[in-house]
Amino acid sequence: MRNLLIALFCVICVVSAFAQDAVAPVAPAADVVAPVAVAEYNGIIEVTPAAEGKTEATVVLDMGEKSYQLIAADAEKLAALVALEGKTVTVKGEVVVATEAEALDTLKVESCVETAAAATEAPVEGAPDVDDAPDAE
């Protein structure tokens, strides 16, 4: 009986040693964020001057229903964004989601180009031109 218990103990030790060498599937970490692709966003640049105690102005891209706070990598890019205040632009960059509910999502600016504003009234096809209308004399 004693030999049987010793043999059983040895088998359990060998099996547990092999089980430790086996590779268990690794679950992805919960805090790993999927990479965000660089995309283009169109909107109007709005600049708020630097508040007391701050050194930089706040630059926002207003896209109508959605707005992003713009973050420039250096002072030169920030100056270029401030110079485009009130103009319609296309900003290329990646979005960083805000951690606070009240804060704006930020957009890391890779490039920024001024775009032509859309015409407010497009001509209607088939409508006569004003010059072609008959005179009412």
C-alpha cells in the first residue's frame, strides 16, 4: 500500500510538472487600446485666447454636431492653426477620446489645409439665367 501511495504521488508530480510547461492561452489586456487610424476631418477653426495662467490658446475644430480640441506637435503648427481662425479647413490626424465626460475629444494634428467654402446657393440646372430673361417693358 505504501508503494502504491508513493507511485501515485510521483505520477501527480510528473503530471503537474508537464502542466506547468504547457502554454496557456493569453487573453488580451483590458487596458490595451486598438491603434487609431489617421483620418481627415472638415470644419471651421475657432480660437479662444489663452486664459490667465496658461501659455497657449485653445484651438477647436467645429464640425457642426461634433467638435474636437486640436493639439499641435510644435509651436509652428499651433501658430498655423491660429492663423486659420474662422476659415474652413481639412485637418488630418488621429482622435484621442477624452477621459472626462465634459471634456472635448482631442485631435492630434498631423496636417492642416484650408479648403474652399461651399457655395451658399448653387445654380439650378435648367433655370434661365437672369440675363436671358425677357424684358418686361
